[in-house]
Amino acid sequence: MFNRNLLVFSALLPLTLAIAAANTPAPAAKAAPSAMAPTQAQAEATTLVYGLLSDSRYAYRPMELDDQLSADIFRRYIEALDNDKLFFVKADMDRFAPYRTTLDDAIKTQKLSPAYDIFKTYIKRVDERSAFARSLLAKPFDFSAKESWAYDREKASWAPDQAALNEIWRKYVKNDVLRLKLAGRNQEDIRKTLDKRYAQLGSRVHEMRGDDVFEFFMNAYASSIDPHTSYMSPRSAENFDMQMRLSLQGIGAVLQRQDEFVVIRTLVPGGPAASSGKIKVGDRVVAVGQGDKGPMTDVVDWRIDDVVDQIRGNKGTKVRLDVLPADSGIDGPHKMVTLVRDTIKLEEQAASKSVIDVQGKKIGVITLPGFYLDFEAARRGDPNARSATSDTARLLAELKAQGVDGVVMDLRENGGGSLVEAVELTGLFIDRGPVVQVRESGGRVAVENDDQSGVAWDGPLAVLVNRSSASAAEIFAAAIQDYGRGLIVGEPTFGKGTVQNLIPLDRWPTKAAQQYGQVKLTIAQFFRVDGQTTQHAGVIPEIQFPVTVDASEFGESTFDNALPATRIQTAPHSNLGNFKPIVPRLLSQHNTRVATDREFSWWAQDVAQFKADRDRKIISLNEAERRIERDRDLAKRKQRSAERKALGLVLPGGPEDDDGLQADERNVAQQVAAEAAAKNRPDPLLRETAAILADAIAALSGDAKLAALVMPVTHQATVWSD
């Protein structure tokens, strides 16, 4: 068995959960920018990261830390801070110029002052922009002028001076004002909303600490090696582990920052917070105390992750929350709530099932958001370790009991996860054999096999993917395609063909109490069983839907330092089927059906409109022109609603109008309710995938010769029949 820590991710998962493990001390007071400096632990961690990234025993593509790499680190660090070129000016970049070729020396000698110098300048520039943006709100804008805002500034030049940057920000603020005006807000409401927004722009950057700067800088170094190598601070590493195991200990609440408060955003059903009946969405946490008698710590104006650390705790321990109810004003009465922390399962991020009746067939659907695995439980040999495979196997058994005719594995937006899970999940659908080939830096190729006899589902199968399906999702889809085990439907996938390993930096130092974080390091490339690679190319579906995002804008091919695509020898494997003879028929049926499928047609129209709007890269600042665009969209939605009612279709939930607000400016309870309603929106792509699978079942069950041609393995041919 290979290393269960091997990961195949397109990107780190979003980490917003405030419901996990052990407490940490209250944070120190915010440091002034001038006081920011690396700690001794960070300096030591720098040496450890350097050792890993430059050593061929660890890194798949080690790189010598020299002036050339220094220039790349410099570029990526600046991009991490100011990718849209809205804060620094050319004079700043001229002053930073010597750092382009000296960051390598800074890392080698543990003297990281250049990174902190750049960041201190960044804080000053954000303060200046915040003040300037707020000053613009004192006078009304002229929305009759023929102006436009070029919002895509990634490839723009640095503003030559402050006056030029002021003009850029004038249009930036004007667009914010116009959005709120079009949403129906009055001038005074707009001024208050944006004044608070721009003030928080400055205050939030002052909440950044030295460990944040260090993580930014180390990630600039790591991502210069390849797109998927990264550094994680101890806190980030802890959150990553929680996300992978989908099980943690806490109160069962997701928190959100809103103004100076941390607010309850959602409650996990069955968790301590929800079960208490004393906490509800929108409540504001004012102070936190530990145990029955621990002092209450005021957490107003704290960073959200610091509040999270106070609320987290081990199962069975108590935490006291001083809560300002959602329906109370700022001066309203508080309530004290005592909760006993417990183990929380993150079911919303786990595999789930549904059933679609289409084309006279009952099609089961398993939606898999990621290839998760409780690494620690697996290392202990716990047979009940939570994993994507064990959850999917259980759901397949339930679908089989429901008498489904076929199964769709929905891997859209699945960015990957554990490599072992990709192999074992494939094993639920094939009876032993190679799943993926892994080539290490020295050139040795290991074939990772499904060694378990039997399958969990031997019936008709389709896999639905999109451009965000990556890594482990691509391994699974590619194996299913190479074996001819099922149909791949959707968009070409992300195109990531590399393997990462999590390496704790605390494994080397002798100081047991020190925490240096972890490195997610690229250690190998993976290849399909047919010897091809998914690197850059991705997995190409047999039945393709309109492309939502072009490969030139999203995917492995957009990274300037991605590993090249190569190929190796084929790993001998069975050919369970070959769908080429049936694809033309399925395509014809698909095209005929979607031509009259209103939801699918509307989706395709929206994709085309989105791409056209995005390609313009500018937006008008003329109110009359923007109202024409808004009225066009409103008329389109009204027409669709009328057609949906006439045809008896499901009306989509959730807001569709641009309210001009940011997420932390909306009413939390209303926002969560709208998001819940949006989950019930029609999903024409999933339904059409189920229909395509139903077409395939009908075709093969009604034509013995075609079935023998498409599914030559006898036992496979029978399961695709009625």
C-alpha cells in the first residue's frame, strides 16, 4: 500500500469552519507595521522549506535558489499582494527592484526583512487608497458621462504616480456607487455603505500579522517551483487536516465576519449550538469564556480566525458565549450561552445521493465534492475511518436497494484530494486492475492497483465532470474511460497530473515544542493506465457540453510553470467496453433533446452571455447604458419565469439581481436563506447526463449486436441490459 498522505488537489479547499479542535491563547495586540518582523521559528522554517524545495530526494522538480528563481519569487509575492495593481505605483516597484535578485540570499541567510519591507509599504498604500476612496463619497458622480471602468487590471502597467492611481480609483469607486444606485439605494445609504467598506479595507490590512506575511512570502517561494507546491502555517495545516477528515470537535457553527462582529452564519444540524436552541443564524458573538468559570474575553473587532480559536475545543469541554441576538440592536440585551463541545460531522461536504426519473429509467446520482480521507484514523488502521470511498459504497448499496437502472457520479467542482481514495473509489466499479501510474523524480514508475475483488456497482455508469474537476477526480474519470467502464459527460477537466505529499516541518528539528507548519510538495506525476497524461489535456468527455470556462483562462494550462505533458508505457488492463460505436447515436439524441429543453437552452445562453461580457473586460460607467443592460437581464428573467410557470417547471430560488453589496454587508439570515433556496435551482446538466445514460441503457438493451460490440465482456454486457 502506498503513502496515504499523497494528495492530488487543484487548489487548497476553502477553510471557513469554526467548529474544531484545541484552544490556543488569545492573540497578542495588533502590531504596528513598523514592528512587523520574522520570528526565530519562521527563520528556521525558511531553512527547512529551502532544503525541501531544492533537494531531489523530496521535490519532483527541485530548483536551485538563485537570482533567476529570486525574480520569480519577487513577482509572485507582489502579485499575491496587489495582482490588480491598485495599490503600488511605479516608484514603489523601482524601490523594490533590488529585491528581485536578492530574495534568494534572504531565504538562505534567514534574513527576511525584504518581504516585511514590501508588506509595510503595502499597508501604507492601502491606507492611502482607503482614505482617498472615502473622500470621493463627499460629492456626487456624473453618471451621464461616457466613461468606462477597465476592471481587468492583471496585465495593466503600474500607475506612474499617485495622480494616475487616483484616476483609476475614481472609476473604481464610481462603479461601486453606480451598482448600489441601480440596486435602488438612495445617496445617503450608498455613502454610508461604501464609507464603511473602504474604512474596513484599511482596518482589515492592519489586522495582518507577521505570520501572515511569512505565509504569503513562503507561498510565493513554493509556488515558484510549481503551481501546486505550497507552504501552510501551523494554523492553515490544522484547518486543512480538518477539511480532509470531515470530522472535528467544536460547537457546530460556521462563523462570518460582519463589521466589527463575528456572526453565526450557519449551524450544523445536531451540533451543540443547534441542539441548544439558544443560538440562531445572525447572532453576534461578543465575548468567549472557557469552562464554567474562565474569564470572558471580549472578541469584538477580532480577526475571525482568532475568534475561532477561542470557540474551538475538545469534545466534552465547555465554552461560554456572550451573544448579542440577531434581532437586537447594538445596545440590546445580551444572553449567555454555555455549550458542551462535541464531535461534528461535516455532512454537507460529504458524498450524497439523489434519484432522477428520466426517459423511463430511474437513475441514481452520487454527488462527490472531494476525495476526502481521515488520514490520522487511516494511519491508526481504524476500519471505520471516514473516506469518500466508504461513503460512496454505502450510498451505492442504498441506490441498488432502491432499484436504480444506472448511476451518475457527479464530480463537478471536485478539486481532488487523496490519491488512495481515487484508486479505491475506482475499485468500486472495476474488479481488480491498475488505476493510475505514478512516476517519481528518479523516473521509477509505480502502478497503483485496485486489489479488492468484486465491485459495489456493476451496472450502467456515467461520470459528469466540468473544468473544475481536477486531480483525483481526473484519475477516477480517466480510469473509468480507459477501461470503457462508463460514459464521461460534461466539459474537459482541469488538466492537473501531479501528486503532492504533506510534509510536516516539525519532523526534523529537535525542539519538540516548536511549530513550523507543513509543505505540500509535488513529488510525482501521475499517468493514465493507457500511458497518457491528464496534465494540461485533462479528461475529454465522450459527450461534451458547452464550455463554461476556456482553457486559456482556467486550468493547468494557465500556469506559466506547470510541468509539461509527457507519456509513458501502457499498464496492461482489461477493456470492459468501448462506447465509440454508440456515441454518434447518443450525441444525436442529446442534440435533439436539448434543442427543446428550455432549461438547458437557457443555461447555454447564459454561458454565452457570460463569456461575451467577460471578454469585454470593461464595464460602462454611464447610468443610461447600465440601465439598458439591467433592464435586458430583468426582461429575460421575467420571460423565463413566465415560461417556467406555463410549462410547469421549477422556479429557481435565490436572488438574481445585483444588489451591489459584498457578502459581509448583507443580512446574514437572509443571505443564508437565499443560498438554501438557490440549491433547489434546476440542474439541466445533471438531468441531461441522466437522460444520456438512460439513452445508452435503452440502446444496448434493445440491440444485442450493438451491446456485444460496445460491451464485449459478457458480464458487463448483461448489466447494461434490462
